[in-house]
Amino acid sequence: MISAFLVFNGQGQPRLTKFYTQLDTSIQQRLISEIFTLVSNRPAGSCNFLPLPPLLAASSTSHSSTEEQSDVPSLVTYRHYATLYFIIISTTTESPLALIDLIQVYVEALDKLFENVCELDLIFNFETLHATLSEMIIGGVVIETSLDRIVAGVRAQGTVAKRPVNEGRSTIGSGMGIGGNFAWTGRV
């Protein structure tokens, strides 16, 4: 089972945090900070799997002593793309390689939805981030991995915002407000 899905930029600012297990807010914040520190300090050629920091492992085992050991979050799986870290916290019942593939599908879905995604897309369109994730994972269980179905489901929800395109008109200031379209000249 997936316990959390996190996305950070290179400076450690969370762009998406989705927890599927009940945790206190203070523990979530400390965990986010601790996991980013662990992941960002790893060398580029390192394995993409880490043991879970003791903070979450200790908090999740205190809920029930009869709970199976395989149900306890114990693994951090991550991928680093450009300026972003995509991180999944999971139990041992999930395949680490399948989680790497899940992150890849998530990134590809975002790239299709935003047509060459960048960090600004994630900042200004967080609804699409959550909608895409909810098409893939519900309650910590992976329900869909087909890229076409995920993209179609998010588009059907109508949460994808189109970037304004410069149509070559210079109608700024006409009418009741600023006319024309705003053009994004560069990517971050």
C-alpha cells in the first residue's frame, strides 16, 4: 500500500503532498523535511530506494500491535527529474520497481496534459496534479496505470488549464480590461 506521494523542487519546497495514512500535521511536516534531506543528499548514481526514516516507522507502529509487519510503511522510492523530486512512501507489499514505473507514468501524464510540463505548471495548476494522482491512486491503492486512460480521465474532469498563447495581437489595454492573450516567453 502507498502511504504518501510527495513532489519537491530542488530547494525542498513541496509542490504536492498527499498522505494516504493518518498522521499528525507536525509529524507530516517533520517527515517531509527529513525525507527531502535524505533524498536530495544522495549522489546522482545512487539507488532510488531508501529505508523509511525512523520518524514515520515509529509513528505507524504505535497504532496497533496486531497489525501485520507487511502493512507498516517501510520504503521510500523516488525519481529525480530536472528540478523536481517525485517520492513515494510505501509498505513492503508494493514492488519498488512498479513504484518507479508509477512515478514515470505520473510524470508522462503531466507532460501530456501540460504539453511539456515545467515547475510553473505544477505551481499554478495544483488541481491538475491532484486530479492526475487521484486517477492513478485511491486510498493508497494503485487503480490505473494506462497513460491514455489517466489523461482522458483528467481531461474529462475539466481541471486542465490551458496556457495562454500569443496570437500576434497587440490589444493590451483595449476594452474593459487588458485585452489579448498573455504569452509565456520562457520556461523555468
